Amino acid sequence: YAFVSGSTVTGNGYANSWTGAQLDSLAGNGSLAPTAVGYSYMVTITSRLENSIAGLAANYQGAWIGAYRPNTSTFAWTWANGPEAGVNFFTQSGAAPNGGGAPTPGNYSNFGAGEPNGNLSGSESVGQFFGTAGQWNDLSPTTTFSATQTIQYAVLGYVKETNLAPSALTVNAGSGAVTFGGVVGG
């Protein structure tokens, strides 16, 4: 036998989108709350698994993610939108040439070695994927690249995350017993 009480969490949907206006959070879509099913926003990455899935959606090319430094007085990195909007997930150690830093306790980060490394003047204050390992880099918010550019650091769009509804779970235990000791999907 198997017993599950409540819904299971199967994750959200991820896609690479060249048009930022397709994201509810950037288009100012007031008809949906950031936690509503179907709401889309620049990806907010909270685990290694989610980073892998979002990186795959971007085809491991340069793509904007929802990470940014909201002001020029601290090196604190925050999620821009979605359910995690305003969550400080990383504190940068300083500017180039050293950069780097550490995740806020309990939060995930995948900045590449020596990244982020922008200074407090606001340069390099938004996040992007780069390379084949799904690592993150910081760039200037005014950086522009064309959709056809193929260099590794070119930004090819936005990684869009869309809230999906919990879905049904089927467990075929045969004649044995299945016990879940924690949250399914967590």
C-alpha cells in the first residue's frame, strides 16, 4: 500500500524567451499574483536541480536570470520577481579583480569563480547564465546582444519560469508497501 496526503509538487515550467514582455513580472500583469498558477517571471533559482533544469532550458547559453543587486550601497544580491521576490540570496565580497562571496545561509547560488565582481557604481548588477555548467555571471543591465550572436558570453534571452499546478502522483507498489518520510517533491 501507499499513502500520500495532499498534493505533490512536480516543479515549474522553464523556457528560454527572447522577449521579456512575455514575462508577467516584466509586463506588469496585475491580474495574477506571483504565486498564481500560470504566472511567468524571470527564473529564481533555489536549488541545484532547478539550476540544471533552467540551464537546460537556456541551452546552456548566456541568458538573463532574475538575480540583481538592487542598490549601489551594498553587495547584496536579491531575486527580482516571482514568489522569491526580494529574497537576499547572496552577499558579494567585493569588486574585480577578486569578487566572489557567499550564499545567504539556507539559499542557493551558482556564481562562477570570482563572480560576481561588479563594483558598487551599479556596473554588472544583473545576473545571467553562461557556459555549459549552468554557472552565473554578473553583467551591466545595459548590456545588449543580438539573438544570433554565438559567443559563450552572449545573452540570448531570458529564462522564464512559470508556476505550474501540483499534479497527480501514481505509485505502483505492486504487493509491497511504500512509505514517504517527508514532503514529496520537496
